[in-house]
Amino acid sequence: MMVMIIKKVKGNVIMNITSFNKQFSDKLSICLSVCCILHCIALPFVILMIPRFASFWINDENVHVVLVLLAIPISLFAMAKSLAKHHNYKCISLAGIGLLMLVVAIFMHDIGFIGEHTGEELGHDDHDEHNGLGETLETIFTVIGGLVLLVAHFLNIRLTNKSS
């Protein structure tokens, strides 16, 4: 809910639009990072507890791709917007590292040992068959990348608030 506050200062009307959330793009990116982390860590436990969840759309690998594709422009927008206020490149560097790790994690899924059985050898053509090393690397890169991105946005919020 947005609230519009109009103030009169020396005859000029200054419109100060405040919203319920300052730095909405930073906070939205934090939520997306948490969603990526939860998708990788919590979902397997939920599927173990409630096997019916395995057939839902949230178990699809494309969920990770969609979350990353949403996180990239929102994070870059938040960082670019705030960089003009605080002139500190530490948070944008961290965000770049976190986003890169999230993108690399997408491609980690198909990595496996040379001698490891693939789904094709077993008569399965499904991409949904998970291989051990690839899935482990995907989870590690997603969790670390999401945490780095999360820290970058918290730092960005702190630096922006400090410079205001």
C-alpha cells in the first residue's frame, strides 16, 4: 500500500512518495535468494515427508532456472540504483559472484563421474534422473551463491541507509 505525502516547503510542493518498503528490489532479490536455497535444501526433505510433493511443479529443475532469471535483472537493478548513493563496489562485486554461482549451478546438474551410470544406459531418457555428483554440486553452488547474493543485498541496504 503506497501512501502519498505532500509537503509544502517555501511555496513549493514536494511530493514525497513513501511505500511500505524501502529498497523493494533489494528485498525482492533477498526473497528470491531464499527461495533458491529452500528449493535446493528443503524440498528434498519435504518430498521425503510428503512423497506426493514429488509430482508438483515445484520439484521441476526449471524452477531454479526461473528463479535465477528473475534474480539477475532485479539484483542488477537494485545494485545499480544504490551504487549512485553509496559508491561502494563491494556489494555489487558480491552480487556478481553470487549470481555467477547461481548460473553455474544450473549447469552442474548434468555433471557426473566418467564411470557413473547415466539414465540412458539404464533405459531412462528422463532428464529428471538425478546423478549424485552433479546434484550435489548444484546444491552446493546454489546455497553458497544464494547466501553470497543475500549478503550482498543486506550490505547494499545497509550502505544505502547509511549514506542517506
